[in-house]
Amino acid sequence: MTASPDVAVRWELGSDRPREDYGFFGPDSPTWKVWTSPTALIGFQRSVVLEHFEPHLAAAVADSAGIYRDPRGRMDGTLAYFLIVATADSRTAVEASEHLQKVHARSKGTDPVTGKRYSANDPASQLWIHVTGWHSVLKCYEMFGPGPLSQAEEDRYWSECVIAAELQTVNPADVPRSRDEVRQYFAQMRPALCTSERAQHAMH
């Protein structure tokens, strides 16, 4: 993940003003249920590890160097962004999204593993971050929290995942809409994943 710690500041600023609405999902949504569970932190940590197997993302994180200067701040800022999208009022969520895209616009370069150019705002890269995040948080909710959602709740969760993706540079049509589609997406991504020196460095 390549979010700036400044996103956490946005969250604090947003919480200082009266809540304008209940955001894109609301307190009765499965998104609120899953993302406000203590298990979300475990899921987030899982997603960070998975994401670094994608070489373009690992290169973007390494080249920005923020994770090495302030790893805690970097992780807190990224988690804050996901929580803003999931639970904050809609204006705060949109502002955080716009801020993050501006930060990502500066993150461009060449990935030494593939030799190809990368951009942190690339829709494919953002899709990988988004899906691993939403999948990991749900998986850990099921494994270490209350357990599986009902089928109706899970269907709604993945529908809400598509809505959340619209705040990034992701094409909503590419976002998996079910557990089976998530599995298919991971199967498609698997040949492109690898363990790189940059990924190992970031994890240590």
C-alpha cells in the first residue's frame, strides 16, 4: 500500500466536524460490521503482506521510501483510509480519496523485477490493493471473529466493495462481486506474483 500518513490527519479533521451522513454504507451494513471489528487490524496486516507479492506495488512502496522512514505512520495512514471509506461520512470519504490520488500521482517509476513502468494510480494496481484488503478483512472476521456472514450479508458486502472501489482509480466492472469471483481474480493474478528483494525488505 502506498497511502500517505497525511490521510490519517484527514480522518482526524473529518471527525472534528459534525457527521453529515452515515457515508456510503451505514451502521447496519455488513461493511460496518466487518470493518469495525477488532479482527480488521489482523486482516489489514494480512493484506499488506499479500500486496507486496505484486512487483509493481512493491516497487512503488520501496521508491517512495516512506515505509522505511515511518513504517508505523505509513501503515496507520493506509488503514485510516480504508476505515474512512468504510465508515466515515461521504464528504470525508471523497476528500480522503482525492487526497490519496494526488499522493499516488507522484509515485511513478520502473519496476526492476519486470522492467516495466509502474504508476501507483494504475487501475490494475489499485484493484489488487482493494481486493486484497476487502478479502483479507472479511477472511479474518470469519476466522478470528464472529464467523461467516449470512449469504445475504456476504452478497451485500461484495456489492459494497464495488462501491468503495469507485473512490479509487479502479474500473468498477473489474471488481469481483462474489467469493467465487475473488478466487478467480486471485487465480488470474497468481502468475504475476513473486517474492522480490524489495518486498522482503519492506516486510523486515
